[in-house]
Amino acid sequence: MYKIILFILIFALFLPFSASAFLDGPIVHCGTRDPDSKECTLCDIFIMLKNIIEFLMELIIVIAPIFVLAGGVMILTAGVKPDQVATGKKMITSALVGIVIALASWIVLGTLFNFLAKGPSDSGDGMPWAWNKVKCEGGGVIPGEGEEAKMCTCGANAPEGSHLFNTASECSDQCESYCDTKYSVTVGCCGTDVKLSGCEGALPTGKWRFQGDLGGTSDQQRADASSALTNFLDCFYSKAPSDIGYISAITDKDIYNGTCDPQDCKTDVCTTSVCGAGNSCDHACYSCHYGGRCSTTKSYAVDFGDETTVCYIAEYAAECFGVNKIYGPSFYVDKCPGLFTADGNHENHVHISVINSCNCN
């Protein structure tokens, strides 16, 4: 009988190594001698902890049946030895209790993180991915100047589902898994152009509403929207009723009237006599409407001319991913506190900028 137990224990010693093969990679994946290894960051600590937790879970699931088997063997071979029967039962009970505790803790942690991700007044879905899937977004990883962050849009079953990645390669590599994790939709499209060509999840930009035709420039300004802004507006108009949200500017009608060169508003010598309301260019120096400090002139901001509906605009905008800042008239700020900011510069329109890496105003 002791030979059987010894064989089981030796066999159990080798199983953890096979269990570790189920991990996505090594427990410590940075700062190693591997020439392809990157330097460790603060986020890598959480990745390491995640790997340790997953390794221990694999270990428990593999080892527990071994103890159940060992306990069963002890009971079957006990004969008239009641102490051996009791030991076998204890081994089986302990193994089963260990499995239950491990699985229960996984469920508790998932529920806790989803609750904390929602916040007290958030009606969203909580964590955008499984709690144990650490994603290092930001943390000093910033696209180079002129490199536009790419928006991932999910399939038709979740047309509002989108996510902004730092770079095109991140979007290309991770978009589909993001859609699958959050929306159980396997179709994911990484978009850069206005219409997100070939992407089922993109709503037609024809749903956008303009104040008139913006001096005959609505089509041009529609094409000036960055992919991040396009995805935000597609989401916004999928939620807002037909009498809310009339676009008064995406870039600047004066660009197409021949009086504004947006590059004049993207230099260190930019002056308020050229860029600003009532001047050659209607928006400020380094405005998000002109692409901020990036080389692109695509817009990361939209102005809505129906400023009296600012509370509704801000409410629907907050339901969409990617909003950076919302400004509106000071007269309405007390009517919906916390939904937007009044800075005195947006008294006759609502200004919304989306997340970008262009350090724009």
C-alpha cells in the first residue's frame, strides 16, 4: 500500500510542471536574459501576480484528484485499521473542500471586481474583460507623434461596443479577443478611416445630424473626423433621440472657405489673433478640432449647436466609450451637476473631445 502512495506522490510532483504549460507564458515574463524580453514596469507586477494565481489554480485542480485517489486507496486497503480509514476520509474531504474554496474565491473576486468597476451610479457592464486578464494600457506606452490610436469596433450584436487601443498593432492583435470577451461577439474590426470599411459594427455615418450644412462643408467635415471621434459619434447617435445633438463643427468651415490653414494653429508661434473665435480659424491654438499636437489634422472634438440640451447631450455621451472632456454653457451647469464642465468659453455650444494622444486643447 505504501508503494502505491509513494507512486502517487511522485507522480503528483511532476504534474505541476505540465499544469504550468497551460499558462500564457512564464510567471515572470520581463527583465530576463531573453534578448526579446522587455524592461519591467509597475503593470508587470500585476501580470506576475495574475500568473501566480493561475498557476496555483492549475496546481489545485491537478493535485486535488490525486489526494482523492490516495484517500480512496487508503480506505480500500485499510482492512481492519480504522485509523487508516479515518485518514483516507480526511484526505478526500480536505481535497474536495480545497477545490470548493478555490472555485468560490474565483467567483467572489470576479463579482467584487465587477461591482467596483461599475461604481455606485454606473449602470454599465462592469469590467470590460475578465478580472484575471491584466491589460497594461497606458503606463508610458504612448503612440509616436502623428501615429493615430486605433479604434476597435465590435460586431452587429453590440454596435455600441468599441475600445481605443494605443497603436494599430495592438488594435489588430487584440480587437477580436476584446469583442469576444466583453460582448461574446467574434467579429472585431480595427478601423482607421471614417466609415470603418468592412466592419459590421460600425453604424453608418449618415445617422449624424448637422445644423444645416455647415456652410456647405458638412460632407468635408464628416470626413475630417478621426476614427476615435467617428466611433464616438456612431455610438452617440445610436442612443440620442432625433431632436438631440446637432453638430455645428467637427473641424472648421473656414478651412474650406479658404481663410483658415489649420497648420497655423499647430505651431509654437500660433497666436490668438489667427486662431480663435472670430479670427481666420475659428478654434484655438492646438485645438482638438485641428488634431492638437499630432501631425494629423483629423479632428478629435465635436461641437453641438443645440446647447440648451446640454444635459441630455452629456448624459448620452457618457454612455459611450472614449469621452475625454465635455464643456457647455454655465447657465445649465446646476441643472445636471457633474455631467459637464463650464469654463466660460463654450457658452453658445457644447464641446466634446475624445481620448487621444495628441495633447490637444
